[in-house]
Amino acid sequence: MDYMTLKEASEKWGVSSRQVNYYCVEGRIPGAVKMAGVWLLPKDAVKPVDGRTKEGRAQK
């Protein structure tokens, strides 16, 4: 399986690398693994929905 780093994912998804780190810590990216202190994400991973925005929240 091919992996990408936090920096590569942040550029791909248009968010900060810190935000991608939060996604990894919370377990919101399936297949993400931490090796030697570095998060590795699958190349085909999709960006999780951001619950902080109106578009990301569940509609009531």
C-alpha cells in the first residue's frame, strides 16, 4: 500500500498539517498508522467531514 505524509495530505485537502494530525489522533482516517513518530496515511484516503462547519454538521 502506498502512503503519504501529513504534509502531502494537507496540501491535497487544502487544510493545515495540524488539522490532518487531529484527524489521525481521533481515528477519523481509516488505515492511518504512526511509525517512528510520523503519521502515514493511505494515498487513497478521503478527507473526513469537518464538523466545525455548517456543511459538515448533521442537518436537523
